Amino acid sequence: MAALLRVEHLTVALPTRRGYQKAVDDMSFTVEAGEVLGIAGESGSGKTMTALSLFGLLPSGAKVSGSIRLNEMELLGLGNRQLRTIRGRQIAMVSQDPTAALHPILTVGTLLTEHMRYHLGVSKEEAVERAKDLLDTVRIPDPARALHSYPGQFSGGMRQRIAIAVALAAEPRLLVADEPTTALDVTVQAGILRLLDRLCRERDMAVIVITHDLGVMSAIAQRVCVMYAGRLAEAGPTSELLARPRHPYTRGLLDALPRLPVSGGAGGRPPEASRARTGAPLVPIGGSPPSLGDVPAGCPFHPRCTYAVASCETDQPVPLLLDGQHLLACPPDPLAGAG
Amino acid sequence: MKKPLPLIGLAVIAAWAVVAIFAPLIAPDNPLGQKFAILAGPSGSHWFGTDELGRDVFSRVLFGARITLPLAVILVLAAMIIGAIIGAVAGYFGGWVDNALMRVADLVFAFPGIILALAVAAALGPQLRNAVIAVIVVSWPSYARLVRSLVLSARSAQYVVASRLLGSSSIRVLFTDIRPNAAGPVLVLAALDIGNAVLLLSGLSFLGLGAQPPTAEWGAMVAEGTQNFNDWWVGLFPGLAILTVVLAFNFIGDSLRDMLDPRTARAVRL
Amino acid sequence: MRRFLLRRLGTGLVLLVGITLVAFVVTHLVPGDPAAANLGQRAIGDPAAVQAFRHQYGLDRPLPLQYLIYLGDLLRGNLGISEQSHRPVVDDLNDFVPATIELALFAIVLSLLIGVGLGIVAAIYRDRWLDQVIRVFTLLGVSMPIFWIALVAFFVVFFKLGWLPGGGRLDPTQTAPAHLTGLYTVDAALHGQWALFGSALKHLVLPGLVLAVYTVGMLTRFTRASMLEIMGNDYVRAARLKGLPEHVVVLKHVLRPALVSIITVAGVAFANLLSGTVLVEEIFAWPGVGQYAYKSAINLDLPAIMGVSLFVALVYIVLNLIVDLLYGVIDPRIRLS
């Protein structure tokens, strides 16, 4: 089946005081309809820039190269007018902080219906009906009343649900969720993730979840791409990646997590994965991620990598297919065979 | 040159400062000497023409700088100091002192500037000194409010609390701990305010409540221009002088404000 | 919301009383002697006349008593008799207030249209040449002495070019429309006297434009800053992410929240306009409160000065109330808190 979204060799360079620096460097990935792809990485790894480039909404002055194909249609190079028909309609985004992303002085009803009518051309009455259905889908109580309320009158979790409903309003094929649970209480997070999972299955929608939280990944994503300093470090099925990580960075991320026995979510992580570390000391990755413009030569991770060899300082690693669907951008491959 | 405006502003002010200091040496004629042809247009010997009493307008404009520039600066400094002290006292001690002082500030602030200045100047008598006092009376509230809010936010800051715990007296805290942080925004306000001060001062003189004849003050000279319409040069050049000075101060103040305000830098454009 | 408005009303009344106090203090505790100012030459030579004057106006009574008497009079709608016109100040104000209101309203509407419009353009074309040009123009606008612009405008447009009338509210041969609001344009229109309407409008243009110069500068800069600040917010980006056309994003998502600050500034701008009228009305022979204020100040006409002060305070209070009301309409967060 042809991939819904195919990104190839995406590079985004941003203007800084020291000239153009790459925020995203040679990223490639695909997403199928009905699947949840996770993009993992710390802040500054280029995750959000990758998402924004799908919409053509990068900061002014940004230079983009590569290929982004949605349903075989090339998005890069399209004019603003054409992109506007795609934004919201084919691809939609749920931003990180629902409080900041929902317009404070427009009603929930307006937020839901304005682009719905613009993209789908439905009448006002029908838009209102659809809006009510959407609020129902995301489990907002008393949708009729909610339509006339303002985002500020809802709690954080409900606001995120509303934001998701807004994203769904024009029936997109692909939903990009940028840190959908980071700004929420832990107790509320699970509900949001379940909602995303359900929507994905019910609507045969593709979802890209961007987060630094590997726990979220394991709960909802089928495949994960790990990004570091704008480059792809490792990619593969979630269960495999989290149980047998092959990139030292992924390994480091996992080692730094407190381990609690977790029952497998949609990612289907096998229970053995949680056995190894419970009770072991947390091991943070030494150093900090490079900022824009300070990316080390060769493999960007090598200064912090405990397995680095001489070639890591000079050769830029290219993602290679290991087996099946596991991609690895680490030529030395020091973790091959580790458990 | 990415930001020419503040530099142009500085250059213009510097030029006028030079003019103000060296006017007796630069000016071709005595600004008060009425010995030339009456109301002669601009010419080689009188670049700005002559006025209705036969005085050389160019010289008068140059000498006008000696009045307007120093007075505006003194004025703003006085308003700033008075306002800052009042604001600091209000913010630091709070309670009824704060309330009382701020009510007074609000009252003065509520009045449209020139009307209050008008009343004060008229009440005190038409004299340049009184016009300056009037503008000071009108200007101090903005400084008081600013300093008060700065003091309020600084008062609860860690370093101030620490200082008090170490036994510093109130005055000492105000001066050594709070003042350095308050200085910046207050100076920006002052820079932006000088332009307004010049406009108010010359406005009062225009109305006859400031500089009295035969003093060569720009506002008063523009007033003379209204009496002699046909002789456009009498009023035009003094007004241009005011314009350049105020514009220059606004260039400077504007850039200062931009430098301190990062928020406008965030917008993303398509 | 209602409680909020009531509280503002209360503050306003306190302000009003405070203003009467301030005006009273300023005009009474002064070196200038109103008797000398009003009686002129006679005052110097004739002590009896001075004494009579002082007694007639109650100036020989203790100050606090004078103030209380004044307040009592106020509450009965008596603002005293103007020493220049020898009519009740209330009547004077009745004549002059509509003229100033008409001029100020014309100027503020013009300023809002031009100022906000330019501000939006400047925000959209941020840092491009159009923005820079607008920026220089606005800086010019707030740097020009208003009495000088008035002079230049008068000279160029009226004196030299004759495009517009140079003074007064109507041509000398025309009579004002029958009094309904006191605003000649409105009254003429209401009576269907369109020629008169046109003339009144023409007379408004020059003084109105001159008054508007500073305000346009102020409003443009503020609108631009407001809009830029809002444009940096996530919810604006979210609107673009939804694929909404740019004009919808700008007008509905950016301008509406910006209006809150713009309206605040518009209130301040209107107060500014009132002070500008003092200078403009002089030059364009506009029979309004500004001119009256100036003459009263010069002549130390105490009742008139205090009358004008009260009028100004009243305008300020009403203005603040309107602004607060508008806040509630535009920003539901204020309504609901």
C-alpha cells in the first residue's frame, strides 16, 4: 500500500547570526494510513521543525530541500494558496500547549466551524451539527453548551480534547500531535492518548506523535523515529526499538528513564523489556544536546557517546537498514547483539 | 547600516548642542538687534529672512537653541527626580502613603497636559520660568507610576529581601539595590519624554505664557509667524527647529525602547 | 460586569471632586490677582473698586468656605458667572462644547481609520520598506508641534491654494442649522440642508486633520506594536495551521485581541485631542472650549477655568466608562471574570 506521507531527505536550514544552520538534516520517514508514528527526541532535536515543514509554515527565511509527498503529491515548492487547501484539510496539527493554541476570545464553536466551512463548504447549520458530533467524539460533556463557551472556561485536559476536535474538524488524513500530553497532568495524559489511539483506528487516520517522552511512545506508537540534532538516529517498530535499542543515544534515553513495570499499550512492548532495569540506578547521558549551529562534525552524538570510535568524529552516519524495518545511523553498531 | 535612525538622532542633537553652546560665535547677527529691513524674505545675507521688528531670523533660531535645549533637559530631569522619589516612596512604604500619593498622581495624569499646564502657567504669571514649572507639574506622574511599579516588583525580589535581612536600612536598600534596576526603564521614559517637554514648552510660549518678548524662543517665534501670514519664513523656520529636535529625541527614545522590548521580535511571517 | 462599571463610576466621581479641588487650589493659591486681571487699570488706582470686586465674588471669604460654596453651587447646576462674557459659565459652555465635540469626534474618527489601518499594514509588512516608511511618517507626526502644523496647513491649503476654508465653522454668510445637537454637520443632515452640511464638513477638514496628525502617529505605532505582539502567539499560528486565508487570520485572530489595547490608546488619544484643541481652535477661529479655556486662563477668569476643568474631567470619566464597556464587548475574558 502506498504510504500516505513520504518524507525523503528533508533538510531545513534556519538563518541565525552565524549564517544558515541546519535544524533538520536529511530526515526520511514514511507514515501509512491508520498507523501511529512516533518521532522522539529532546527539545532542539528538530522535531517541531520537521512537523512545521509538512505545513509549509517555517519561520521566514528558512531554506528547505528534499521531498515531502502526501498521497504522492509533492508539497515542497507549492505556493501558499495551494498549501492553504492542504493545511487543516489534509494535514492538521495539535500543538503542545492547548491553552496557548486555542484563541482566547473566540468561542469553541467558532474555532471548530470556521475552517470546517472554509474547507468543506458546509452550511452553518450543518457545521454546528458536525461540531457537536466532534465534541462528543472527544468526550466533551454538553456539547451544545460547550459551543458557546470559551476555551478559558475548560480545564487543561478538556482544552486539549477541544484542540484535537478542532484539528479533526476538516477531516484530515494525517494528524500531527506535537507533545500532546506534555502540558497536562499525568492522570489526564492517559485519557488523551487513548483518545488519539481510538481516533486513529476509527477514522483510518495517520497520526504522527512528536514527543520526548518514551513512555508515550510505548503506549501509542507502532513505529518510532529517534532524532538527534536534526538527524535520524534510529527508526523501527516501537517494541523492538525500546526492547533492543541499537543506537547509543536511544540506549542512553532508555537508561535515563525510571523503570516501572508497565503493561503493554498499543505499541505492544513485550513484558521482558521491563525486567532488566527496575531498581538499577538512573544513568543520564553526560553533556547536553547541541544547540543550533553548534552541531559537532561527523556523528552529532559522538562527544556524548560512550562507544565512540575515531571514525565517529569525521564520518556522518547514514541510516542503514538492519533487518525488516529497523533503520540505524551508527556504522560501528556497538549495541548489536545486546539485550 | 542597519539602524541609522538613532544615530541620526544623536547627530542632530549633538549638532544643536554645538549650536546652543556656540551661538554667540556662530550667529551672524544679534538676535535682539532690530536694525534690518522689516519682513524681508530669505536672502544671501539673511538665510531665514527678517521678522517684523527687523531682526535676523536665522540668528534668533540659533539663539533659540540656548533656551529650548537646556530647559527641556532640566525640566525632564526635575520631573524624573521628583516623580522617582514620589514613586519610590509610594511603592516602598505602601499603605495609605501609597494610596494618597498615587491618587494625586492619577489626578494630575487625568488632566490633558496642556490644559493643566495652561492653568498653572497662567496662574503663576506669564514667564518662561513658570512655564517650565508648569510642564514639570504635568510630567512627574508618569515617572512616579513607573518607579512605583518597578519598586513594587523589586521589593519582593530575593536580593532585596536578603539585603533587608542583613540589616540594611530602607533608604540604603532603595539606593543600592533597587535603583540600578529601575534606572533603565526610567531613562527610556525620560528620553521619550524630552520631545514632549519641548512641544509643551514651546506650545506654552506660543500661547504667550512662556518666554516673553523679546526673548528669541522658538514657540514664541512661531506665534509671531501667525501675525504675519504672508511672510511665511517668520514662523516656518522656528517650527522646523522644534521639529528636528523633537524628531531626533524621538528617534533615540524609540530605538532605546525597541532594544529593551523583545516581544515584538517574536512574530512569525509566512 | 455591572459591579465593575459601578466601581469605575464611583472612582470617576471621586476623580471629579478631586479635580474641582485641584482646579480650585491652583487658581486660588496664586500670586496673580483676579481682581487686577479683570479690572485692569482701575484696579491699580482704586482700592475701593478692588474691595468691591473681591466682595462681590466672595474672594474675601476664607478659602475652605469658598470651596464649599462653590461645590454647593455646582450641585445646583450653577457654575458661576464668567468674568469675560458676564454670562453664566453654563451658558458659555453650552455654546462652546458642541463645537469642540464635533471637531474632536471628526478628528478621532479620522485618526482611528487612518491610524489603525496604517498600523495593520505596518504589522503585516513588518520590517519591509513599507513598514519603514510608515514608521518615519508616524515619528514625524508625533514630533511636529501642532501649532506649527496648523500654521503651515493654514498657509498652504487656505492662504495659497484656497482649497479649504481657513476658519470658523461655516461661511460668514451662512446661518447655523436649527439646534438639535449643536453639531452643525449632524443638525444640517437631520434637517436635510445638504449644502449647509457640505459647508460645515469642509470647515471641519483642515482643523480636524491638523488635530489628527499626532493621534494618527500614536495610533499607528500602537496598533503595529499590539498586532506584532499578538502575531507571535501560538493561537495565531494555529489559525494558519488550519488553512485559513491570511486576511481572516489578520482581521479575526489578530486584530480583535489587539483592539483591547488599541481602544485604551484611543481613549488616551481622545484626551490628547482635547488638549490639542486649545491651540488649533485659536488658529482656525473655532468657537470651542479650547479657545474658551485659553482666554479664561489668560484673564484668570476663575469660574470659567473651573467650569472648563469640570467639563474636561467629565469627558475623561465618560470616556473611561465607554472604554471599559468596549473592553467587555471585545474580550469575553473580562466580561466573565
